[in-house]
Amino acid sequence: MDISKIVIIGGPTASGKSGLALKLAQEFDGEIISSDSMQIYKRLDIGTAKPTAQEQALVRHHLVDTVEPWKNYSAADFVRDAKAAINDVISRGKLPVVCGGTGLYIEALIHPTDYSSETDADEELRAKLLQKDAHTLWCELRQIDPEAAEKTHENNKKRVVRALEIYYKTGKTKTETDKEQKKYDSEYDVLLLLTGSCDREVLYERINRRVDEMINTGLVEETRNLLKNGDLRPGTTAYQAIGYKEIFPYINGESTLTECTEKLKQATRNYAKRQLTWFCRYDGIKVSSYEEAKAKVTEFLKRS
């Protein structure tokens, strides 16, 4: 039986993934499946660099604006929803183009895992853990699960909390749980294209310009409305999203807008650096232009 082909475009923020995916989807009669862990949330638009209404009118997008911001969304949720979207696109004779910078989501799709042993989220426990500072939480994880702590930066509070949550709910460390989870071969024939291989300073300058554009197009007002309407709630994934939490001090009168903007630029650059490190682990094809990517997709689709 033939294995269905899918194209995946991964890379750091502001590296041109979305524009490339849009052009390729138009060229090859495809539809886009977002693999961005924040664009999944409704009403988080400017801060997540969500595709515009015009872009979504040109090519159908999946897994954008589908989850309420106060709900947590896991890699297991993504795999379930992405597979449903991919199979729907394939059933209509179109090419699935998966696009996003959330490496964990892409890895979960390329290397499926049995998530049956993963514990469900415990909102009360998570909220209690999140009240502690990042360093205290990381030290707590280091005592319980040194291997997981070694792999997780102490400032990545969300992942540290998740590892602690697994232990306190199941009695097993995240390291033990990961070893128990069985990985399977992908059910798709995958072409992985990677963006962002340009000069790092060029990428950082693009990030700085993007943040300025976000501020100029209403990021502060969007953040204020999300807080006012209860969309961004402490203890949730969306509340910790880069692009919003950096604006909170300005809204609370604790910092100037200039200070918050600079912190947002720095946080985004740091995130891009982590994304580059993540994607370097894969044997994807680095592309620096649409023409190069188009040639690779053409070759891929001709391959039996």
C-alpha cells in the first residue's frame, strides 16, 4: 500500500516558514496544517504572528483558532488533531503542508509515540506548582529526576512543571515514563524542509522588526483585552506565551513600553536560538529560497 506524502516546514520564528508554506500550498494544491503551539488558541492573533484573514482565504489552514486560551493543549492532542486534518486533506486529493516552529509537535508527528501512559493535566496541582519560582521548581525536579532536569533549562518553567506533575500524579519520573512509551515509525512519507539557515544576525534583525510591527499593530491592546476578558489565566499554557507575558508589566504599570518591548525582542531571540538547536538534530533539507523549496517538493512528489 502506498504511504501518503506530506511536506513539513520547520524552523525558528521569523525565518519565513509561513510565507513559504503559503506559496508551496498554492503551487501544489495543498492545505496548511499549523504545528504552532500558540496559534492553536483563539484570539491570540498579533502576539502569535497568526496567518491573516487574507492568507487564510488564499489557502485553507487547519489547527488555527480552534482551542480556547484557558485550555491546555498537549503534543498528544496535536498528534490526534493533526492526523485527522492530514487525512482529511489527503482524502480530498490535496497535499498536506505542515508548518510551524514547535519542534516537539513536529517530532511527535514524525516519530509517533504511545501516549497512553501519559497522565492527564491536573489544573489544581499545576497552579500550585506555578506559584513557585523557576529555580526552586528546577531544583525540585533535579532531586526527583536528575536526567530530566539536565535536559530542561530551569527557565523553561512549563516543561519543569509538567515533569513534576507527572511524578506527583503517577509516582514515576518523566524519564521513566518516556522510556515506557513506545515509539512507532511514521505512517506518512515525510519531506522535512528547514528554514532559518541564514546568518543568525539577519534572523535576529527580522525578529526585532517583527516585534516592532506587533507593537505598532496593537499587541498591547490585544493583550489588555485578553486579560480583561479572562482569556489569559494564570496557570495555563497561553498565559506563559512569549509575546504576551512580556507585556504584562507595562499593563500593570510596572515597566515602560520600551523596556517591555526590548524584553520581548530578547525573549523571542532566545526562543529562536532554542528552535535552531532543536531542528539541527534532524536530517531535514535546509532551504533558503522558494525556488529551492519548490524544486525539492517537485522531486519528492515524483518519487515513488
